[in-house]
Amino acid sequence: DPAATSTSTPPLPAGVSAVVTGQAWDDHAGGSITLTVARGPDVCCSPWDWVGIYQNGARLSFEHSQDDTSPTFTATLAVPSTGGTF
């Protein structure tokens, strides 16, 4: 039965969601976090869409999607070893 083996992807939910897909850490050098960001049909898609990380209210790192067609993009953000509130 072809319907039983369907591999269609369910539609993306409205809004924006992010999933941690990678991370690295060193106590002295800091590290990074990699996010996969999904933009729902109500907000997709601009190459200027961006995600960033802030420490104590100051932006440390950010990345633009650089894509105006795909609803998902991946961003790797630097995380310092100095601590604080992120």
C-alpha cells in the first residue's frame, strides 16, 4: 500500500523554533553551540533572518540565514568561557 510507506514531511509549525544540534566546550577557550532554526510559513523566509547569543545583555555572536527559500538554516555561535547569563 503506497499510503502506508509515505515519506512526506509534516508542515512546519507557525513561528520559529530552534534545536541544539551540536556543542563543544573547553573551560579555558570557551566553545560553541550549533542550532538548527526552523521558520514557519508565517515568518519564512528572508536571507536577513538571524539568530544570536547574548551575555549579560550584550550580543556576542550572530548569524544570518542567508537563504530566502529554505525554511531551515543552521547557525554556529561562539560561547565564551567567562561565564555570565546567556
